[in-house]
Amino acid sequence: MTNSQTWFIVKLADGHCQIVSDEQVNVEPDPEARERWGPFPSQAEAIARRVGLIRAGKCQPL
């Protein structure tokens, strides 16, 4: 079995960004989500991109 899961960064109404899998995005779309970035091939890459979004001022740190 291959791991074909992809990851997204979702910005919530409070300004924080959450990393979610493609399964979570497709099954449970968050009504509070304002923006979404991705897909990213790994969770590690999504984390690195979220750090960049925080530095750019597009997301609030947790």
C-alpha cells in the first residue's frame, strides 16, 4: 500500500493556520476556514510552508 496522502494548510477565522490531511479537507470541510494552501506531498513540507506563512504575516503563530 502506498501513502498517497496529501496535506493542506487551512487558515481559521481566528488567524491561526492548521495543517490537515486531504481526508479531513474532503470529509469535514471547516466552515470557519478562510484560506487554504496546498496540496503538499508530506506533512513536513506543510509544516515548513506554515512557518513561511507565519513569517510573511499571513498566519498567527500558535
